[in-house]
Amino acid sequence: MLLALDIGNTSTVLGVFEKGNLKGFYRVSSRTSLTEDEAGALLMQLFGYETLKQIKGFIICSVVPSLTSTYQEMSRKYLQQKPLVVSSNLKLGMRIRYKDPSQVGADRIANAIAAKKLYRLPAIIVDLGTATTFDVISARGEYLGGAIAPGIEASSADLFKRGAQLFKVGLEKPPRAIGRTTQQSLQSGIILGAAGQIDFLVREIQKEVGKKCTVVATGGYASLVWKVSKTIHRIDLSLTLKGLYYINESLKGKKTR
């Protein structure tokens, strides 16, 4: 079995693969004060002792260095393994055309690898998390780059904080564009506004690519936005974990650098 971890600024997604199949995955808060013992207890709670005994590999993509270290220590202590940490330095079999490949987040790399394996190219991956990221994979399977925009929760939280007469609302699809209450107006602006931003950027990216792209949404807010987006074709909430699985498979028995 393979344990895969996607550590984001807001959430951490954990999943276990058995013979290439994702048995299940969980989304938990990315608490930077987490200790290696708490991380071990968390894994035990989510997956159980019998499953953890069968873990033969552990792969991590992370944008939170302190949590990367925590899970590395947890792995050594509880799994007796050294985890593989994804970066642009690995031999991934994908050309990264960023000017500085080291600046590409590990989660974006995993998304690109999964998209290359699973979807018709060229493709655009829209990952709706703390930030909303757009990653573009060419028809030849190259990582071209993308765009980064403020995420739904981050931007709306700032709005609620700065607006004296505004209040936090549940983020859900609004019944209409013209809100009849403050709650509906906020939902319309936040959700439909996010979808409009995505649709505009997707169209601009497609103009530059010169071809129609497969557009796949992933991340914590993907389920909310893809229902109102005009350009998103598919939703794949475990895309990053699948990318980690493919990376691990491709590097088995090979030098990683």
C-alpha cells in the first residue's frame, strides 16, 4: 500500500492506494503546531492499525515546510520509512517550462502529472484551495505554467473582516445573480464571481495555447464552483493524490535525482 499526502496551507488531504486503487481519502486542517506524535495518532484514527502495517511507501507534496518536517519525523518514528517528497528536482518525465522550475509548487506538479496521465491534452487544471491555481499542460505533455489568484475563502474572509456591515455567510450556490438579501448578494458575488474569474482566465489561456483544452477542477471548493462555471468540464477531487501515486510508480527502483 502507498500512503499519499497533499499538504496545503488550509487543508491536508491524506489517501491510501492499494494496487493502484485509491481506497479512501480524508481532508483535515493543516495545523502548523501539529507534532509527529499527533500526526501518527491522526493516521491511526483515519486508517486504522491494520492498514498502516501494510504501508510500503509514503509520498508527500507540500507547500508548508514545517508540516513536511513533522510528517517526515512521524514516518520515521511510526512507519519506519523515509518518505519521498515531491519537487521539481525529481526525474518526473515532464518538461517544466517555468523560468525557474523550483518555483512550481509540488501540488501543481502532482496535478500536472495526473492530468497528463488521465485526460486529453492540452489541459488546464483549476485547483480551488487557499489560492486558485491554473496549471497548463501542452498537447506534448509539457508543463507550460499557469496563473495564481486569491482563493475563495481567503478573499471572502478579507471581505468580511473589512466590511463593517457585512457578515460571514455559508459558501453555497446562490439562487440567482441578483441577491434579494445581504446573504444572497454575498453568495452571488463570491461564488458567481469566482466562476466568472475562472471562465475568463480559462478562455484567455486557451487563446494562448491555440487549442481547446480539457478543463479539470480539483481542490476543496471545486464541488461548489464547477456547478456554475461555463468552462470546467470535469471535477476530480482526488487528482493531486493520483498524481502522487503516478510519481511514486514512475520512480520505483530509480534514482530520484
